[in-house]
Amino acid sequence: MKQIWKSNDVEWIDLVSPTEDELAIYSKKYNLDFFTLADCLEPNHLPKSEITPNYTFLILREFDVDSPKFPASIQQMSNKIAIFYNHNFILTVHRSSEKLLDEIKEKYIDPGFITEPSEIVTRLMRYVIRSFESKSLALSEEIDEIEKRVFFGHQSKRTLEELYYLKNTCRLIKKILYLSRDVIWNHVTTERDESALQDAKDWQQKLIHSFDETHDDAGNLSNIYLSIVSQKTNEVMKLLTIYSVFFMPLTFIVGIYGMNFEYMPELHWKYGYHFCMGLMTLISFVIFIWFKRKKVL
């Protein structure tokens, strides 16, 4: 437990991985529902907001910069922050240490720029939403790099896997941002804090658009990649077909002369071998000219 800030009328308490005894103390002190307070530590909760007569309860998710490059779940990529507040207090609950809380205190509270719990919540929303900006830029650079590989012929099976995981990452983050939109748009703050709240809304919309674009680009590149692979396969099949067309009549001729009939005239002809080789060469040349005129070769 850490008291981040206290004034004459407002107190801000931060709980990091609290015990049941600590939860019971603050549940009684601020008239909070104990089971809601205990349940907020569940790691699987998604962004949401609940308004009760005594307090407002929010859950936000901040992007974790130490998460894997392509996380498999929302829990792997983000940290949860639960917030309980009214006009007299703000209580933040989370499992991991959050540097942004101290940053908000130093940047806004200590200089006296904000004094209301609702204004603190606005700053938390803004910081949480903007935490996904770095991932947006990283994925955008990643999609550009994959695009170069696809169009310059350096694609591989790994490229398709990267596109899949990239799409999945965008999908997970978009889910967080879409759920956060309801939380932000339902938030009520002071009149002087409206511009900061609007900035959080603008960033939320901007990031959704950015991840939408990256997600669509990944889908389009997947289709292009499969088309290129299919085209290469067709070119190989085309080449094999051309070779088979050349050798089919030659094999036919060889098959006839391989039957070795006793009274086949050409078998005892002095120039029979030369005639057979010349005939096969002529047939191959005629096929080659035909392919050229059809613009197959």
C-alpha cells in the first residue's frame, strides 16, 4: 500500500497485489463492495466501467512494453489497473508496479494542475490509451518490412507466420481499444479537464484507425503472398508441361522403334537411325516454333 497523494479533501491510495486483509480495510473505509474489490485482481478482466451511488469503478488495461513481440493473449500484452473513486478519494489496485502513477503525480498533481479524482482518472485514461502508440508504430514498421520481402521475392513460410501473428496482435489490441472507448466516453470530469478528456478520446480513435489499417494491410499482404506462391507454382507446372510436350512425340517414336518388329523396314535401312533422329529434331523444332507464336515461351 502506498499513499500517492493527500490533500484536505482528497486521498489517493495505491494498492499493489494487496492481501485480503488490506482489501477488507479499504472496503470498509471507503464503503466499497468487498467482492468487487477482491475480484478486480483477476488478470482476465477487460476494460469496463460501473457507476454505483457511492463510487465509480473502472478497469483499464495498459500496454506492457516487456510483452512478447507477438503476444498470444490480452493478458500477455497488457497490465490491468482497477480504479475506485468518488469526490473524496481515488483507490488504484493492480498487481504489477505502475510507474505512470508516480509520473502523473509529479507532472500534474504536485504542480497543482489537477485537484479532483475525476481529473486524475482522465490522466490515467490518457496515459493508458497512449501506451499503445509505441506498439502501433512498431507494427507499422514491421508491416513495411514484410511488404518489401513479399514484393522483392524474399518471402518464405516464416513470412506468412509473421503476418498471422501480426494480424492477431492487432485484433487483440483493437479489442482493448474498443472496450476502452465505452469507458472513456462515459467518463464525467470537471469543465477545465474537458480538453484532456477529449485528447484521450482523440488518441483512442486515432489508434483504432491505425491498428485497423495495419490489420487490413496484413490481410492484404497474406492474400498477395499466397497469390505469388500460387503464381510460382503455376510457372513451374507450365515449365514441366512444356518439357512434357516436347518429349511426348519423341517418346512415341522411340516406343514404336523399340518394338523391334522383324519386318519393320527402317530397322535394316542404312540411314534409318539418321532419319529417326532428324525426324525427332524436326518435331521438336516445330513444337518450339508453335510455342513461340503462341507466346508461351
